[in-house]
Amino acid sequence: MNLIGWTLAGACGLAGLGVVAALVTSARARPVVVGGCTAGVGVAGLLAGLGALSGEVFHARLPALLPLAGVQVAVDPLSGWFVAVIGAVVAVAAVYGIGYAGHGHGPSGRGVQAVLPVFAVALVLVPAAASVSTFLVLWELMALSSLLLVVAEHRVRPAVAEAGWWYGVLTHVGFVAILLGLVIYAAQAGGGSFTDLRAAHLSPGVRGLVFVLVLVGFASKAGLVPLHVWLPRAHAEAPSPVSAMLSAAMVNLGVYGLIRVGFDLLGGATRWWWLIVLAIGAVSALYGILQAAVARDLKRLLAYSTVENMGLVFLGLGAAGVFHASASPALAALALAATLLHVLNHAGFKALLFTAAGSVLRATGTRDLDELGGLRARMPATTVLFAVGALGAAALPPGNGFVSEWLLLQSLIHALPAGGAVTAVVMPLAVAVVALTAGLAVATFVKALGVGFFARPRSATVSAARESQPVMLAAMGVLGLGCVGLALAPAALGPALSRAVGTATGTPVDVVRGGVILRLAGIASTMSPLLIVVAVLVAVVASAALVRLVAGRVTRRRAARLWDCGAGPPTVRMQYTATSFGEPLQRVFDDVLAPQIDVDITPHAESAYLLARVAYQRRIADRVEHHLYTPIINTARRAGELGRVLANGSVHRYLAYGFFGVTGLLLVLAVIR
């Protein structure tokens, strides 16, 4: 075995050690030991991924591990990219979890701690699967272990159990779709290995059916509309280290699955497939960021931001597929490179944001932005790190999200002279979607940072908040440094991106190159993130110096109280809340969001003209959930009530069912024979 094989074997061994440690160690030592083993699983995955991206390949077949089909594992540059990203997130989240779970905070029970390394190793191994059976087993292991972690605190909050139900149902609906698609594919190919699938010759109808089925399954895991409703619940209610792994690592496997099946196995040469992917991605990006813009729950806001970013990823993936089907390999490679780079950037800033949100929740006991404020003075390090993540999520320079979204825009813009009528219509709309989501993302994270951290504290609990433990800050610091590095030197990833893209498309390609200046192969477009940062810093320093120079020439300043119109100093109730900040956006997109507003006016008993109380309540429900899933749930409930009537416990009724059933079957057999 080479480096990849040894590191994957080490990841499995560390996961097993973590499970044993969770069952035998004391409550005080358990988070440290299990967290260390889980972090080791992540580091092993990171090393395996880096080995694959450097040019190594690994393939192994273990027939004794799985009945009938055995286990087949292979790591190439494409799977190596996802294994490295997932491994890095798992390692940092596990270290963060050591501090988060200590001193009575967070889930530290034996069962939850035993599941954590299992979930980590399943995440790392899913991209390494090289056969249908291996992939499905690892996928289901990942789904079940993540479900157990999501409901870890169900005894504390009833909303956790509800989130578990939604996640459990929708993740298995997605699994069934993937299962059907890959089983049909394997049956037509005559074998279950990915090598057999690549060599299969399928009819266009079967290929289209397989693609649609796997698209449903992988879109469900990535949290795309309309299969997204589990994500804001599960990611918000899970323990914060688990939220980071769900939102920054697990959703990426939906992207990997579609790239592997759509591009690598099926060849990806049918345009309508990718137009559907592009449309779903665009709708998800817009819908997700709109919901995030009006959310007041910090973790729910971040969860909807994940829906938005996965929408952008699938938009880029759909554009890459359209270019690939249109025989534009340079544009296809650029769009796919932007997709993979945004997967990495999103993993970095979203893990940082969820861990920072977890620190806020641990310190204040709330994640409601309308109750937070003043954290800049009480949690300065967390504030700075949250700002770094917010800068990336808002796609503003010098944030790391800016680079990948710029690459995506370059591929979409340069598609206009190269494509046909479909490209000429679709790509400008895609550019508009990316631009609109970027603007809304800026407003969303200005709200989160300004209201939650820079406003005045709104409660005594928030006023007493303390900074996170050093181990938590160290983990967040690593994520922050990673985001800064990705923002300043994305060209360093050029060779790895080219290998991963070349593996997916089957064509060797050089996508991104350059040092300080980022140059795109085949397109006359350059950009230097480092020079942009230097220019921004110079502008800030020059502005500050100019202000001081001008202020130094005026007369001597005197300290005086600001005029307050005789109303006294402003109170906490006079500042913006998250609700009031998002209200103008809610008005603009009122037809999309459809808020439910209730005004309850209670007059005095003595006179109807004198008001005793006015209660205003606004709730913005998920319209997709309300109009799509609520009727399905109501129909299932009515069916269940009908079943209760049919099965009322009467033995005579059950005998009648049997009699009429057998009689009817005999009549049918008599007719057809």
C-alpha cells in the first residue's frame, strides 16, 4: 500500500479506537480521547486526499468485508479533493468539540461520543468507494450516524426531535432514489464496480432515468430546493461541532456524487440534464439567501446560507455540464474548477461560522439575534473570527468566497460568444442570480455581525458572556487562517484543481495558473486577490491618515454630550434588531416570502377607544414546506386515521377481510385463467 492506503487504514483504526474509548473512558476524559481519535480520522483523510491530489492513486478490493459483492475502494484526484476537504473539516471540528463538550456543555454521553468517530470515518470513506455496493453501504452508514448525532439533545429541546424526523425521512427518500438509480445502472452494466459502469452502453432513456434518480438523491443530501426543508432544522438543532461537519463536509458529498455519476460514469454529454441542475441551483441559491436574510436564529441563518451556497455550487456544476455537452472544454473546465473551489471555500468559512455561532450559544445560552448584542467587547476573538467567516460568505474581497464566485462569473460571462441560443438565454440569467445572491448575502451577514456582535447587549445573560476556551479558539483560528490563505493565494491550488477537473471530465486540463496574479487558461482574464487586499489596506490607511491630518488642523476639540432632542440617551430598545433590519428586504420580496402577520389589539374594559395592549407577531414560514409538504403530511395523517378505523381490534372484521380477500383472489384467477 502507498500513503493513501495507509492513511485510510489508519482512519478506520482510529475510528474503532474512538468507539472503544467512548464506551470505556470516564465522563471527564471521554470528550478529549474521542475528540482526539476523531481529529486523527480527519487528519488521515486530509493526508490521503493530498496524496491523491499530488498524483498518487490507490485501489483495493476486500472481498471478505461485505457479503456477495465485497468492498472496493479507489482514490483518484477527484475523490481526493473531497476527501481532503472533508478530512480538514472533521479534524478541526473534532478539536473544537473537545472544548465545546467539556464542563457540562454539549453532548458527552457514551452513545453520542461513540457515534462521532463512526460519522467521521464514513464521511472520509464515501468518496473513496469504487463500487455501487460499497458506496451505498458507506452512504447509509453516514446517514444513520449523522441522524443519531442530530437528535443527540432531543431530551433538552422538543425541536430537536422534530428536526430528527424531518432529516430521517428526507435523507432516506434521497437514499432510495440513489439506490434505484445505481441498481438500474449496475443491472444494465452487468457489474457493480465503477469500472463496469464506465464501460456500460446504455440507451438514452435509461441514462436519463439514472441521472434523474441520482440527482434527486444527491440534491436531497446537498439541501437543494425543494428537498431542503430538513437542513435548516437539522443543522440548527444539532450540537455545534456536528453542525459544522454537516454543513461544511456532509453536504459536499451530494456534489461529489453528482460529479462522479454525471460526469465520470455517465459521461455527462446530455445538455438537458445540466440545464435542470443549473435551474435547481439558481432557485436554491435565491431562495436560501432570502430565507437567511430574514432569519433571526443565528444557526438557522447559517443553515439557509448553506442552501444558498450549495445552490451556487450546483449552478456552476450545471453550467459546466452545459459547456461540456456543447463541446466547450475550456469553459466546462473553468466552471467545474469554480465549483470545486467554492466547495472548498464554503467548507472553510461555513465551518468557521458554525463554530463561532456555537461559541456564542455556549456563552450566552441563546442563538436569537434579537436577544444578542455587545459580544464584540465580551468575546473579541470570536467576533474577529466570525467577521472573517462572514466576509467569505458575503463574497466580498478579501474573503475567500469572492475568488470562487469570481471564477464562476468568468465562466458564465465568457460563455456568451461561445454557445448557442440556449446558452445566450440561460447564462445571463445565471449571472444575474449570482450577482443578486451576492448582494443579499452582504445584507445577511451585515445583519448577523452588526446586530449580534456590534450592537448593545439586550439581556443580562449576554452582558455576562465570556470568551471561549483556548482549544475552541485555536480550532477557530486554524479555520480563520485557512480562509485567509484561500483568499490570498488561490493560485497555489491550480495543479490540484487541474487534476481533479481532468479526472472528472476525462481530459487533461490546466485550469488555473499563476503566482500573485491569477490567470485562467483559455480566457483573457486575470485577477490578483493579494493586490486587491493591498489596495484595500492602502486605501484604509490613507483615509485614516487624511482624517487625522485634517482633524489636527482644526481648533482644539472639547468633549460634550451629544444633543438628544431632550429625549435622554438612547436605550437598547431603540437600536436595530435582526427583525427590523430584515424588514425592508421582506417588503421587497413579500410575494416570495409571504410573511404571516398577526396584530392583536386589546382595549381597556372601560372603553374600546383606550388600548391596553397591542401585540404584533410576524412569522415567515418556509413556503415550500407549507405548500408541498404540509398537504402530503395531512394526507398521510388521514390515511393513518383511516387505518385505525379499519383495524379496530375486531376479530370478526379481520376474518371478513381474509374471507373477501381470498374470494376476490380466486375470482381473479378464475377470470384470467
